Amino acid sequence: MHSRYVLLLIALTQITGWGAVGILPVLAGPVAAEFATSLPSVFVGTSVMFAAMGLAAPWVGRAFRRFGTRRVMATGAGIMGLGLFLLALSVNLTMFWMSWALTGLAGAMFLTTSAYAYIAEYAADRARSLIGTLMLVTGLAGSIFWPITTFLDHGLGWRGAVSIYAGIMLMVVCPLVFFGLPVTDGAAQPTARPGSERRGRVFIFLVTAIALNSFVTFGIDALGIQLLQAMGMELAGAVAVASLLGVFKVGGRVIDLAGGQKWDGLSTAVISGVMIPMGLTAIWLGGAGFLSVGGYLVLFGIGSGAFAVARATMPLVFFEKSDYAAAMATIALPMNLINALAPPVLAALMGSIGPHAVFAVLGIMSTAALAVLLRLNGMRAKPAPAE
């Protein structure tokens, strides 16, 4: 089966999956009003989802080997639909959070890491290019689904919007994955090699850099609309900027394409690691002005989009393809747990220190990530000297 068809099918289903679970930036306000609670309490749902994704990652990795990635992904899409139905039926915050936990389990089975594992099995040597393309395309999920979610919320309410997404996951995405994706031969077994101490240090630096920048980018994805509103933007303008940000993230693919075979995932990470704090500094200094928002969209949007590619392809610089799935599954645990903290922590910070200071904090974190990336760049394997 042609790789373009496989990439298109995975991209469409991944965009739908991320769009279906990325609803709180639009729906948090109505949910908080109905449950008579605060925004941080509502965003605990996102944290519960990422925590469940992280905790389930090791188990899901074993399920890939036992049942096959395609079957696990299809099952995850179905469970995600059930979790969203429970979310729409929630009568209190406890049920709301429990529904997000089930959705998180489904996300570990269906979203991102599982898609990369499937592509690594299916595409072999073409995996890096396909993974990079998929990562950037899925960045459109918010741009596509936030306006749709806003429209559905106005017409049907937040419960109606979530119910529609639940039905799509259960009745469209699940069968598409199961019947549409070809069966693969399964993942290669990891190889045992010397140098485990150095590889351990590399892994720690990888996790640190990815976690720091992921906290920043996931936090912006979850609370970007609220941050812009707190800086004085109307809701429509904030949604438009957040949607445009997703489009600029796709533009980050240009950085990877410009390098071609000359650049690898780590080179892309370093370049994008410079752009992210520059974009955050622009909006921190200029606020919601035209020029500062434009600089934020270009620098942070392209930088975070390029880093999304690098996050998935950096491990290939240090690990063999046969170790890739295991490395990504291991990275998923701490990364998702840290990402789980981003929405409530940033929501609390926004209420206590204000949106401008939040952008300053995110800028400091992304600068720290850049320092770690530069350290990783110095740990590349040196070519053996000529005899």
C-alpha cells in the first residue's frame, strides 16, 4: 500500500483525535460556569489525561508487541469515543476528571507515540521523513477544531459538541484505523550495545530538553486563548491568533526541509530552540500589539512547529531505529506527567502573577531547554580519526 495513503489516513485520524481531546481551551469557560468552579479546576482534566497517558505508556508498549500497533490504535480510538461520551454526561467534577482519565488511557493507545511506532514499523528507513511530516500536520488540530468547537458550543452547548466528537471517534476513526491501515510485520526487537552509561546521560538530557519545551508548548496550546484574553484581546481575536499559530507551526516544517539530508533532528531542535524564547520575548515585551503578536506568531509558531518534529526525531540521532519505539515509549512517561502539570500550573500563575509574567516564565523555561540542547549537541558521536 502506498506510503502517501498511509500517511494521509494516519494524519486525518490523528488530527481528529487531538482535535477531539483539545477542547478545553474553548470549552473551559462554559464548563466552569456550569459546574460553578474555577478554570484551574477544569484544566485538571487535561492534567489527568496526560498523567494517564504517561502512566499507561509502558503497558501500551507491551501491548504493541503482543497485539500489533494497528489493533491497539483502533481499540484506543474506540475507548476515546467512550471516554468523550462519559465526559458529555458528567454531572460533577469528579466524573469529569474520571472521564479524562479514561480518555488519557485511550490517548496512550492511539495518539502520537503509537502513530510513530506504527510508521517506524511500516516505513523503516523512510520513518524520519514521515514522522516529521505527521508531527507538523497534526499541529493543525487546534486550528481546525477550535473554530468548529466554538461554533458547536454556541449552537449545541459544550455537552453537544463533546458528544459529536465522541461519535466521530467511535463510528468513524476507529473503523478507519482498523480496516484502513495495512498490517505490519511488527517492531524490531531492541538491540543491546555497549556505552550504556553515556546513553543514560543522553537520555536524561533528551527528556529534560523535551519536557521543558513541551511544558511551554503544551501550556500555550491549553491556555493560549485565555492568556491572550487576559492581555486585552476579545475572544474572537484570541481564537483567531491561536488558530493562526497552528498554521505557523506547519511552517516550521520549512526548517527541516531546508536542511534536507544535511540536518538531523538535533540540528532542527537547536534552531527551533533559539526561536521559541525569541517569540515569547516578543509578546512579553510588546503585549497584544500588532507587531508583537506578529513576531510571536512567526517566531514561536515556526519554532514550536519545528521542535515538534525534532521531539519525535531527535532520538534517532542517538538510538538505532530498532530502539526507537522503546525510547519513545520511555520518554512518553515523564513527558506526559510533566505536560499534565502545565495547564493547571499556568492557569494558577495567570491568576496570581498575570499573563505578561507567565510569558516571562515560559521564556525562561525555553531558554533553559536551549542550554540543554546545546549540551546534547556537544555529545554527538565523534567520527573516528583517519588512520
